[in-house]
Amino acid sequence: MLRTRQLIRAAFRDLLRRKGFDAITIKDIAQKATINRATFYAHFEDKYALLDEVTEQAFHQMIPEQVANAQEFTDEICDQLILLTHQYIVSFFRICRMDSNSMATPCR
């Protein structure tokens, strides 16, 4: 199960770089991950759920240990979180080649 999720996430990240989010289909992800569509749906409701998981993981990975393990939110920690969030959002939209419309109106 864990390996399948890793394959799906890796396939999705690769497709994001090559095609952009709007152009990606579940069929594309399944083919790239060498699974069938039913297996994809056993793990994720749709590509938006997969995007949620991938983005959450990526954001958590970029938070320095000092910030993640902070005992309190000092001005310095808050400033770092704001800068990290901005950097993440900019890189996210660049990598995914998404516009605000595709994020605002998911096809669920």
C-alpha cells in the first residue's frame, strides 16, 4: 500500500512538471505509476485529493527543524513561516503551472 502511494505521488509530481495540473488525467497518473485506475481510486478520491497530499508533504519538508520544533511563536519564527509560505506558493504555481481559476473551481 505504501509503495503504491509513493508510485502515485512520484508519477504525479513528474506529470506536474511536464504537463501542468489541468492537463493531467487519472489515466495519465495510473499509466505513469504502472497501476490501474481502480488502484488509484482505492488510494485517492481524485487528482485534487492527490494534489492536497503532495502539496502538504512538500510544504512540511521545507520547514526547517528549528521552526517545526519551536516551543512558541516568536516574531522570528512567524517571519520565517511567512517567508517559507510565500516561497512555497510561488514555487508551487510555477511547478504546477496552475492559475487561480484551476484552484478555485475543482471538478469534484
